Amino acid sequence: MPAERRSARGRSAVGRFPSVTFGFGEDTEAEKEEPKENNVKKGNACKEWLRKVCPCCCPKHDDGIDTEVTLVDGPGKEDGGNSEKPVPGDKELDDVLLKVKSIDLLKSKSGMNRTEHHTHLYQSDNLIIRRGQSFEMWITLSRPFNPSSDELHLDLKTGPLAVVAKGTHVIIPLVAKLEDDRWEAAVVKQEDKKIKLLVNSPATAVIGRYQLTVETNNQNGSASSTHDPANDIYILFNPWCQDDIVYMDSEDERQEYILNDTGRIYYGTKDQIGARTWNYGQFNDRILAACLFVMEKSGTSPSGWGDPINVVRIISAMVNSPDDQGVLEGNWSGDYSNGTSPTVWSGSVEILEEYHKKNGTPVKYGQCWVFAGVVTTVLRCLGIPTRTVTNFSSAHDTDVSLTTDVYLDENLEPIENLNVDSIWNFHVWNDCWMARNDLPPGHGGWQAVDATPQETSQGTYCCGPASLAAVRYGQVYLKRDTAFVFAEVNSDKIYWQKNADGTFTQIYSEKKIVGISISTKAVGSNERSDITHLYKHPEGSNEERIAVETACSFGSKAKAYSSPTAQDVSLEVTLDGEGPKMGKDAELMITLKNSSSQQRSVSLHSQVSVMYYTGVHKATVRTDTTDIEVLPNEEKVLEWALEYKDYKDKLIDQAALMLTVSGRVTETQQILATQFSFRLRTPDLIIKPLGKAVVGEKMSVEISFTNPLPQVLKAVIFHVEGLGLLTARMINYGDIGSHASVSLTEQFIPTLSGTRKLLVSLDCKQLTQVHGVSDITVEEKSNAPL
């Protein structure tokens, strides 16, 4: 009997309702898939039988695209006639059926598809497009396409179990005229057996890698091309499309936050801000595949990958590894002998490639700036505008109090086992750009996302996306993880003293020490852009205090703001210039100011400690006690110094120290307290290109360094990499003598033209955070005859 046929146009115009049929009753999801499997078997069996019976009429050959064929039975059997009838050969099949001979996705990097979709920078030969935008393709058929009798549609599938209703199985019909915000295709040109299609996708499409097949049908039967991985289509978010919720209207910002493959990451302290260049490398070959591999390893359903809120939350969880075998294993111990020291990394490419190559084994090791750098790479690669952000004096609230609490005993000494809150010298996370339709109006735009595993969110180590607008106004009840981000940037530091009965009394608070100089790379330049105003109102303003009190009313210590502390003596710690250098004595100034008309006697206690940059205490270097007399209205400056010999054997990764000063005014019992973080500055590496840089020709660079320490640097490692210049390589240099100057020459062959950045870092046990960058202008190779 005749084969059952459904209208491809009608079925796919509905788009994602698999149960819809036209004139043939209802079918189930399982029944819908069954005919295709039968078609494969029936078509292949038919051709194999023909080849056996008559190999000369039906030879085995390669058309470029294999086609599965389903023939429609003639009336012979049903009419009771002779069931034996001639079997058509390939030529006769071509005359009656419509088979796909080849597919050309026009995927050249310089072609219109890639350039108009802003995907020409991806070093991949696949078709990479952005959703909400049309693309073109050619299909070569076995005979000319006849729109009056032939039907054709495209079939796209993504994920392990593609389902039409979930948007992971897409059936794209041919229509006379394209409409926006739906999957459709139209024939825009026909040349004999070739047709050119213009294909449209909605701005809500699931992102990912789609398998493409083409299906045809007419009254004589149906045919389907087989899947060819070379014709897989990668679909990304589209910040150029106004209907995409990641749309960003500034072209300069799109160039920076999507298309820039290098950036700057800031570190240090609020008074000594350092910067290093980071290779995001989101367009490198294999990185897009690695990013989608990370998404797949999350175990989440691809049906949710059309929502950037879901995607950034998945990436926030998957870039760390404590609970999901994600990309990076965090390590703050100072012992990195089983992997790579976090300070050695200068880009994300090496990390993502290793994770992908080892099938999801976490890479060792990362700290906050490495986690953030990788997040920027992945989200930019997938099409979400993203930047790396550094918060100086960044609080880590562990008890949801929205305050940073310091507990002191009866003698004003810190109670270490209770002081679990901390203030990191700096912390690095990400901002990503999107609308927030799940929040009240006005909360779209930049959203904070943090992949460093600090606290769990709904049982998983991830954080965000938290609306910066919600953080700014203290609306910590809005999702996701807004309270945690608020505490990082705008919590007050409250000092509690233990009473004789074991209770604690609030004795002092500092309101302006958390969330300082929040920094990111400026758009279009390597300058630092201060974005503190996006996270909070000006410190001390009425608006800022209202935001703090609003937020803390939802915290676990809401009563901490019942009685402010009066004072007439102030305490401040400062440093001159850029601050102390590694290998030299550290000098700071402690200023006491008496604003009263009476003399004040102050008993000061100071303690300097070596700190992890996260604000975690490692070791106490020195403690001091002194009594000071401050005259009426006097400002007294005390010089404080720490000799190199006292700290040289106790420093760790970031060369970070903290001076804690506390005291009591005898006459008024006023409590004074402050903590001041500072770092010891390290020298830069000097990079000097030698000769001309030309694509395909060997060139050299000289790397110079002077050891600032009066001790030998042992087992020094140099790490060199540059997008378009050379892949990452490690150089085991050996020892460098006390105060010695060294240089080494590296050779490589540039592969891409334009201005490229060469990044070099130095690492050893005695000295870290030493790096340098050089801009190298690479020219195209001349084709002129000799």
C-alpha cells in the first residue's frame, strides 16, 4: 500500500509539537521516531539487493553525501496484480526521487556567514553562527528542485536526546517568505540542481553544536542525507541581536567584552594595585569545543542552554571542582608540587585544552584570578558579554550576617578560632551582561558571577548571577546570591569584645574599608576602569547607609546598627608612593588625630602578619605595644618599619602582609581598631623583540630580569605564550644568584598578523607574581618575487 506521508511544511511550521499530524491521526513520540529507523533499513536493504542482482546497473559509488531512501510501493500488490515488477536503477531513482548530493554551508572565515555573524575570528572550519540572525547555504540535489511537487526541510539536533518540544530537535521548513523569531528557510536562488537557502533562527534558540541532515519527500518516496560532522553547526548567543537577552547596544563594548581575546587582571592591595595581562584566547582552535565540553560535563539538559542565566550559573559551578569535577582545582596552601602554581598561568587556553584532552580531569591549580580568567574565556566564547573584575578589600561573610566580624578577648587580642570572616586583599570575579526578566524591572545589565569556591549556593559551589543594581541598593532578597556579593563589596567591619560572662559586645565598627577600587580593564584601552559606583553609592553617603541598613535587616546580626559609637580620636595607617619593594624594608605611617580640646592618652597594640591574599592568616611576624600622648587638636604621625630579615622566610604567593592596630583611649575608654593590608612589589620582566616579526618566519625575543632579593632564586621557571605567536611553553631556567641580572632568548614563528601580545611570567619558591608583556606587530609574509 502507499507509504504514509505527512506534510513537512505543516509539521515544522508548528515548530515543536511532535504529536501534530495532518489527516493521519495521532502518533506518539516513540512512533514518530520509528519510521525514520525503518527508512534507513528499508532503503539500505533495497540498494544492497539491487547491487547483488545487477551490479552493472547499480554500482556502489560515492556521491559526497550518503542518502537514505524510502520507496513508495506501487498499486500492484494492493490491486492483486503481479507483485514481481522491475526494480529501478540509480538513474531511475534519481529521476523520481529527490536526493541530496552535497551541502555547502558557506563556512569560510572570510565569507558572509562568518563575518556578518561576527564569528570570523574563531580558528575553526565549522559553521559558527549567532542565534536570531539568518545564514545562507547551498544544497546540490540529484535533479532540479520542483517546489510544486517536492518537499524539503532541514533537521537539526543537539544534545544526547533531542526532543522537538524542548527545542533540541529543530525541523526547519521551507516557506515562501521568512518571518522573524522562528526557525524557517526560504529558497533565494536556484541554479539547475542547486538551491540556495536563507535560514532563520529565533533569538531564543538553544546554543550548542547541532547535527544537520536534509530530508526530501515527494509522491514517489522520501530521502534523507546522513549526518556528516563537517556539516555540524555551532550556534551561539548574539549580543548584536536586539531580541537576544544578552543584547548590548554599544559596538565598542561588544568589541571589548565579546571579541577581545586578551585583557588585564588586577591584583595587589587597594593602595598598591598591580596588573597583569591575560590571554583569554576564546577564538583559538579547539576552545569552542572545549567550552561546550564543559557544558556537557555539567550533566545539565541542553534544553536549558538557551537561557544565559542558566548558562552562567552552570559555568560558575563548572570552572571550579570541589563537587562536580570541574575545570580547575583550587589550591591556597602554597604547595603546588603536584601541578602548576596559580601564579604561573597567563591565559585560559592551556587550562581548557588540558581539561578537554584529559576528558574532564580537573587541572591543577587555580586561585581567584585564574577561575575568573577562565570564566571570561568560556562566556565570551559562547557569546555572553563578560569582563574580569577585581574587588580590593573584598569581604568573605561566612554566617550571612552581611557584616565582617572580628572577635577580640578581654585584652583586645584576636580570638583566632572565632574570626572566620575575612577580608581578602583582592578578589577577582566576573561581570556578565544580560537582561533579567526574572527580576523586577531595572535589574538587567551587569551581573556578578563568581567561580571561586567559597560558599555553596543551593548546595553547589557557585555564585550568581547577582544584579549589580540589586547589590547597589541592598536588595539582598533578589536572586541569585545577591547577599553574598553585597557583603563582599559593602559590609561594615564590626569589632566584638568578649565579656566576663562569655557574651560579646560591639565595641567598634569600620564603615569604609570593604569594597574599594573595584576595577576592570577599560573599553578599548589597557587603562584601569574603576567601577565601584556600579556596586555601591559613594561611601558614607545617605544612600549608601540606607543600602547597608536595608541589606543587614535581612542578615543574622540585624541589631548591630542600633547604637553608633562616638569618638574624638581617629586612627589611620598609610604608605608613601607605590609602597615597599620586595627585598627592602617595609615602612608605613600610623596617624593618630585628636579632635577634642583635651589631651588623650592612647595605648596602642600592633601586630604584623603574613597573609594569604584571601585574607587568611598564615603567620605572625612581629607584635608591638606602645603608649602615646596626643595633645588637644594634634595630629601625630608615627613611623612604623618592618625589616627584610624579619619577613623574608615567611612570605607566600602574593607577598601580602597585614598590620593590625588596636588601642584604647584612657580618658574616654574609646576603642580604636584598624587593619591595613599591603604587599611587597616585585620587578617586571623586560621583553625585547629582536628583528622583524613576519608570519611564517622565525623571530627572537630577549627576556631580561634582575633578582631583587639578597638570596639565590632556586629552580626558576619561565612561562612564555602569545596568541598567534607561539603556544604556551615552560622553560626550566635553573638558579638565579642574589641581585643577579639574567637574560634569555626565545625563538618562535608567528602564525597570525597584526599586533600580538607576548606574555612571560617567572615563578620559583622564593619569588612569585613576576611577569611582563610586549606588543609585537607581525606583518603578513610578502609574496613578491625575489
